[in-house]
Amino acid sequence: MQQHDVDLFVIGGGSGGVRAARIAANHGAKVAIAESANFGGTCVNRGCVPKKLMVYASRFPDQFRASRGYGWTPGEAEFDWSSLITHKDTEISRLEGIYQTNLEKAGVTIHADHAEIIDPHTIELGRSGQRISAGTILIATGGHPTRPDFPGNELAITSDEAFHLPEQPERVLIVGGGYIAVEFAGIFAGLGSEVTQIIRGDHLLRGFDEEVAELLAEHQARRGIKLLRSQGLQRVVQTAEGLRVTANDGFTLDVDTVMLCTGRAPNTRGLGLANVDVKTNERGAIVVDNHGRTNVPSIYAIGDVTDRLNLTPVAIREGQAFADRLYGGMSVADFDYEMVPTAVFSSPEIGTVGLPEHTARQRYPQLKILKTRFRAMTQLFGGLEDQVFIKVLIDAPTDKVVGMHLLGEGVAEMAQLVGVALTANATWSQFRQTVALHPTVAEEIVTLKG
């Protein structure tokens, strides 16, 4: 049997790669990992975690306004952008340290370096030139924001740079209608910036339930976010006062910051995939089977670099399953990508599990739809206009719940537990048989009638 320096070499120190490396080492494998930037990847450093902290910050103005209804007399509140960014950076540094510490505790050898695949069992490190042989190579390099090609695109920022702006912009243009775009629109608007959002299509959040997406657009308008539909960007030029944006129809807008949220692409450049003929698709994503195997038997890939379902918990789940199968000798069932709970931390936030209505109607001819829309007690009493929306999709012949879509304060927490029920193939009768927890917003799910 051929001997290698390590049993497993992981390229990429994001959430998925770190989980795979740590679990494989816990199973007794000799593991090394290479990361050329920050451990924790996009989620910890330029994504989920810092974004959620900024979302929290942006919601305080609503809380201050609502507090009067509860008898409080709030004083003058001042927001300091630099203080938020400093505290955010401190927390991110702490979390990155935890990722590295957990790897070290598991016995994983860490290389703070770029890694390139030389052959099916060999990695070369960029700075040192060291070559390491591995029984198996796992690619977990994630993705990066794309930058559309138009004159002046270099003047715009992406989500990567948004977390490090030295000052809060007074006027912001958000380009795109996906979940990153709507989240940052809510963040900047909540913190007091004047926000305009431009989208190529007719609706926000393509692929999500359209009714939920349209209701979010209503709430964004209440928060002063201007939405320009069916528009594209023609050019951006620097002016004495900031940036002048011209849309495809000739409309112009003066802003301080243009933020591009127009999609993400897999990080495959410089990995040496051509050296071993690893197959990629038209978007450059690595093609894998349900277990993360590429067309090269010794090379696997997980997470956003495969462009299947680009969510941090999915990458973690794939990394865990990979390590358990290969090094734990465990039989791990494939999980259903359609039943992954998803949250959009807009204001108000969205939680969704299962199929959106337009997809469910195609698959289930006898689809039953139940829904309700109301103002929750906390908003109503506090004088806020935000609403709650609940939509349940049921396959009538089997009574199986095939989708649930929620909008409102705290619904992401609900979606996690709804995901458990739908993963267990819960029927609507079983939801209805569950005793309501009163007084809560969540009780409206199990008391919904139709």
C-alpha cells in the first residue's frame, strides 16, 4: 500500500473545510489543511457572522420607536459606525482564533499558505514550495462576489468591502435583488443611510416564494428604500460629490457608495484543477456526486465551490458527512437539499423551508395553500407597521407539508424547527394536532385554518 505524508489534505479553511478536517482527525486520520487568507472563510469573516451583527445594529431604531408604546421615554441615541466596525472586527478575530484552536486540538497540521494540486495525490504550497502527498484531497475553497463588466465597475464595492468601510455612506445604491442585497439594503437603511436598490427583474429574491418577496418589498418601501425594477447599470463615474450612476434607461443617481450584490462564483482559480483534469461546469464549479466525489477518485469537493446550495450549514453538513464516511466508517444518509431551512435577515426577516409556491404547483397538481397576514402583538402595541406572513403548502392527497414560508420578526428561529418537522415528512394533520403555545406568533402556524 502506498504511503503518503497525510491521509487527508484539505484546501480551504472555511466552515466546511475546517469541519471535515477536524472530524477526520477525530476519527484517527492524519490531516493537514491549507488556508491562504482567514480561517472561518466567508461566513465568519465576510458573511453570515459580521452581517448578522450589523443587522442587529440596524434594528435598534425600530426598538427605540416601539419602546414608547411600552412606557419608555428613550433619550437621544447616537450611532457610531466606527465603533460598530471595531467591535465587529474584535469578535471576528476571536472566532477565527477559535477555528484554529479547534483544529490544533484535533491534531490537524495547519499551513497558512496557498495550495495547488500537482497530481491526484500531491499538493504544493505556494510560499514555501513544499510538496505534500495525501491519500485524499478535499477542496473546500468556497466562492467570491462577482463584479459585472461595465464602465466604472472598479469604483463599486462588493459585500467583501462593505464590512470594512471606514465611514458610513450617506447615500447607497445596492445593485441586485438576492438575499445579500436585501439584507444590506435593510442594514444601511436601518442605520440611517439613504438607500436605493436596483434589480434586473420584476421581483426581489428570485427563487424564493414570490408572495413573500413582494411583501418584503412593501416593508422595504416603508423603511424608505427605493426599489428600481427591470433596470441595469450602464456606468459609474467619479464626481466631486461622490459617484454618479447611470441606468440602462438613462436615469441618473448621485450616491456615495455603489455596492454590487450580483452573485457569487466558485473559487477555483489557481487550484491546479487542469493538472488533474478535475471536471467543472459552465460556471466553473467543481462537479461532484452526492458524496462530494469528483471524476478523480482521490479528489473530493464540498461547499460553495461545488455551487449546489451555497449556505454555510450545508458546507458544514457536507464536510461532516465526508469525514464520517471516509474516516469514520459510517453509513451517512444523503440529506434533502430541498428541505434545508433558509433565512434572509432582511427587516423584517424571512424564514423558509421546502418548495416555493411556483415550484410546488408544478410538482403537486392538488396543492393546498393556507396563509395568513397580521400584525404581531409586539409591533401592534409598539405602533410599528411591520407584519407577519405565514404560508403553508400542502400536497392535498397525502396531507404532507411540502413548503412553509414565513416573514416577520424572529421567523428564522421558527424556520429551524419547522425544518425538523418537514424533514420528518410531517403532515398538516400533525401540525394541527400540536397544541398552540400562547401568546406567540408561532402558534398561528398550528392554528391556521383553510
